[in-house]
Amino acid sequence: LNKPEWYLTQVLMWIGNHAKFLDDKIQPILDKVGSSLNAGLEFSRALVMLILEKLAADIPCLLYDDALFCHLVDEVLLFERELYSVHGYLSSFPSCMHILSEESCFQRWLTVEKKFALQKMDSMLSSEAAWISQYKDITDVDEMKVPDCAETFMTLLLVITDRYKNLPTASRKLQFLGLQKELVDDFRIRLTQVMKEETRASLGFRYCAILNAVNYIATVLADWADNV
């Protein structure tokens, strides 16, 4: 259960190792009889169906172990990325995202994603470098003087989007968007709490850093507004 990468990697190897044989030997036979099937894609589809069976059997066994469940989700997302980008798998075919979209698994994924995002926010705001721009010495790069915590937070949101963007239904994607909105609001509250501690020194370093953080986040969210 703790090594889903073993069978996921094995399947990717089988697909890659058989590609030339299927294209050179099997595809011409299919073409000759007028079939519209693609030998390589059908081979991949059959192997993915085996993975779906394996996942359906494994997931109930690790649903409430955060570490194992997170590791499984991470490995499945990596597998899917390579399957589509390297092997040309079709989005209309069955995929692992359908298993991750099933109710019990999906709700668990959302819960765990939120838990780890909040932990990440705790650590980024308690860091000594939280209010310092990592580009502070490079003037032409750092016009907005973005503190490290704001940049890390927006990267966190971007990573979450990248993880859920291939979910098969809009309703599931919207649930993840709801999580991101919760995280933005949580971050806003945290910034407000820090700001209240700084009101006596409104021209101080940290107070200005908070304003820069808010300006940066608002600007990036506005840029993302065109991303359906």
C-alpha cells in the first residue's frame, strides 16, 4: 500500500516499451482491415483499466492514513501527467481521476489538501523571512516588493489548481475552488491579525510589507480572472 509508484511506473514502462511494436506490427493489421482503432492507445487503455481496479481495491484500505493517502494521490497525479503528456492518452478514455472523484475518496482528498495547506500557511507566516522579499536586492525584478509569505501563498494556490485541473467534472473542480477561496479568506484574516499588531508603526517595515502582500495577491487574482 505504501508503494503505488511500483505498479504505476511499471505500467508506464510497459506502454513505452511496447509502443514501437504496436505501431510497427499491430497497427498495420488494424489499418488493413479498415479498423479505426489505435493499437497503442487501446493497449494503454487496457492497462489503465487494471490500475483502476487496483486503486478501487487499495483506496478503502488507506483512506484514513494521511501519509499513505497523500502519497497515493501524488503518485497518481504524476502518473496521469506522464500518461497524457508523453504517451498521448486521450481525455475521453477512463482515467485515475474518475476514481479520485468518487465521493468518499474525493471528500478525503479535499480534507487532506486543506489540512496540509493550513500547515504550510502556519510555517510560511512563522518563518523569519516571512516579510522579506527574496528579490529585495534586485531592483528591476522587485517593483512590487512582495514579501516571501505572499509569494509562497500564491504558489500554494497555483499548485492546488495544478493538482485538480484534470478532474473530469466541473462540479468537482468548483469544490476545489471553494477550498481555495477559504484559504484566501484565512490568509486575509491572518494578515489582518498581524496588521493590528503593527498599527502603532504604520510606516514600519512589517506594516508596509503587509500592504505590499495585499496588493500583490489582488493583482495576481485579477490576472487569474480570465482562467476559467
